[in-house]
Amino acid sequence: MSQKTKKAFAVPHTYTIIFALMVLVAALTWVVPSGVFDTAEVNGREVTVAGTYHEVDKVSVDPETGDEVDLRQGVNAVLEAPTLGIQEAIEVVAFVFVVGGSFQIITATGAIDAGMRRVVRRFKSKDIVVIPVAMLLFALGGSTFGMAEETLPFFAIFLPIMITMGFDSITAFMIVFLGAKAGYVASTINPFSVLISQGILGITGNPQLWLRAIMFVVIVGLTIAFVMLYATRIRKNPEKSLTYHEDQVLRQDIKTVDEETPFTGQQKAVLAVFIGGIALIVWGLVSQGWYMNELSAIFLAMGIISGIIAGFGQKRIAEEFVAGLKDFAFSAIVIGLARGVLVIANNGMIIDTILNDMANGLAGVPSAIFTSILYLLENLLTILVPSSSSLAALTMPIFGPLTELMGLNPEGAVTALCLAEPMMTIMAPTSAILVAGLAVCKISLEKWWKVSWKYFLAMSLVCMVFTAISAMLPVVA
């Protein structure tokens, strides 16, 4: 007798999800009324004027050319949308490619890896001090350049160190994963969340950078406190660890921790260039109104200078840059494809209809409740699209104007995304770095959920508060 096996549900590929959205939105252009808001220029930006929505005919005749205009989007519109979307998002796509290629050159020098190892070795004798110092460094990486997949080698580095100190493998995992994630949640100049989201909405200069700095202190501080409390409790009572038995076996296998990884003068110089470049970016955003072209130039200069300092020849620099392009190609193209969904919606003129209906539905809702709904929507969408840049491309063109229609600062929509997306990837099984990091540390997803669910809920409340504050602040001219 043959036994039937049930196929486990697998989340579709991101490209598949986006293409399905294209088909769905094209179908909606046939049933959702087409309409448009009037717009006006405010502080150099084109904004939607509340109360001016009016419907337009699906099929009409252009009075100038006499041609028939059909707003209903068909098969051709769906097939053309990816190309048109990439064209419309070319500035952001180019930015992601340049940053990805440049950062790969910096990574290839080994400076970040060696610098982190050096810090860990220096503080190892001071025991628990390693936790806040290491987490702060990871958080700075997450907040400034979106450190995520780059943390993967550090799981293997911290695992034996923490086990040797008397902690457990979950502590090692949290130092790396929650350290970088807390910084990513509290992004300050992260190009893959803050800058891309602001770029899509036409916001320049990162006007709420001061608030993001406060968020960084609060969120990273609370995260470090959570990990340190957990680590202290586990070291006092090792049997309370969910990985106690596995760690006992691991303890027997650990002989020495890699103490001799060199930290060369070249690598120190590369780190100096990187830190100087980040400082220059902050200055340009705050005082010069820099945008993606200027930021791309700084990242490219950092990559080239780092390669030269490391002694890479022109061929090696070019090859590393190409390798970076490959790593970031997925995210870059997703941004373009996601814009394709909006191309269909815009061509069918249903975006303003959706905005009008949402605004009417949320009319009278207190600002704090509206921003909480915004946060939760971004949170849930992350399960299907666990990428801040991809999610920004999908949601900012809708949530930004909607936030303005509610009489709030559109930066609130940016903050909602920046906080909600990485917060959900702390728990979501579709988060690649979560699954990979747990695998390196040999921790099951179920055990991680048992340890982290209270942290997730508490930090989600903190994030909702910051989202409300961001949306209620006045727009800076």
C-alpha cells in the first residue's frame, strides 16, 4: 500500500509574489473605479490635496489626438510592467548596485572581520563586557549600512567564545543576530530602508535623523539589556538553557578559540576610510541635502580607496565589485519589479481610488491608532517580502501619500517600514539570515521562538510609539 505524503507549504519566491501582484492589480483595474486627486507643490515636493478626489471614465477619447484611452490593463500591460518598473526605479536600482559592489570590495579586505575579532579578543578577559561592546558594533553596522547577511561568519566566531565563557549557544546567536537587527530596526542612514523609502517619497536630507538617533539609543539599549539579563541568568543556571544538552557536547569539542587572526595596518586604514566615509555621509545628509547620486559617489570612493589600500590590483577591485553586483542583483531587480506593480496601478488610475477609500475608512481614527495600523501592515507584509528595499518599493508609494492624506508627516510611513520590516524578520521563518544563523548555532526555530517572543512583543510596542511620534512631528521645510 502506497502512503501519500503531504507536501509542506513553501512560501513562493519573491519574484513570483510580485508577478502575482501584477496580475492581481491588472485585474483590479477592470473592477476598481479609476480616479485621481489634484496635487500641489509644497516645499519642493508634489503632494496629494485632500478632498479633491474625482472619478474618471475607464474608456475615453483623448481630446487632443482623438485616440481611445483604455485604463483597463491587460496581458500586454502585465508583461511590459517589469521593464517599465525598472526604468522608473532606475535611480534607486543604480544606487543599490553601486553600494553593493563597493561594500563587497571593503568586505574582501577582511578589515571588518579582523576588526571585530580584535575587539572580541581585547574584551574576552573582561567577560560579560564582550556582550554590549560586540552588540553595539553590530548595531552600528545594521544602522548605517544595513548589516545583515554580512553577520553570517560571526555566528561561528562567537559560538565557541560564549560557550567557553559559560554562556550558551543562544547567547552567541543573540549577540550577533539581535545586535545587528536592533541597529537595522533603529536605522539612521541605512541606504536599504531609510534612504530608499525617503527617496521613493521624494524626501531629501533625512529630516528626522535626530529622532532616528534617539531610537537607536533606546532600541539598541533595550536589546543589549535583554541579552545581558538572559546571559547572566543562563550562566548562573545553565540547566535553564533550551540548548543545555547540545552545549554540553559542544563544550567538549571546543579546544581553542581562534586568537591569532591578524589585524594589519592595511585593514586598520580600510576601517578608517569606512568610518570617515560614514561620517561624510551623515554630514552631507544633514547639512548639504545630499541624495542618492552623492551617496553613491561616497560609497564608490570608499570601495576603490579600500581596494587600493589593501593592495588589490585593478583586476581584483573590478572582480570584487562585480561579485557585489551579483549579491545585490536580487534586491535591485526586486525594487524595479515592485515598481512594475505600481506602473500597472498608475496606468489604470486606481491608486488614488484606493487611497481615497482608505482615507475615508480611517477618517476620524486617532493618529496613534492609524500609525499602529500602518506599522502592523508593514509587519505582516514582511512575512511575504522579507526585504526592506523590496517592501519599500511596494508600499511607500501608497502609504506615504495615505499618511499625508491623514494630515500626518509622511516620514511616519518611512519610520513604520524601517521599524516593522526588520522587527518581523526576527521571528519570520522566511528571514534568510535568521534561518542561516540558527543553523550555524544549531538552534531550532521553535526554541528561538520560545526565547524571543516576549522581546518581540515588547519591542513592537516601543516601535509603534516611535512610529506615532514620527508621524505627528511637523514637516520640516
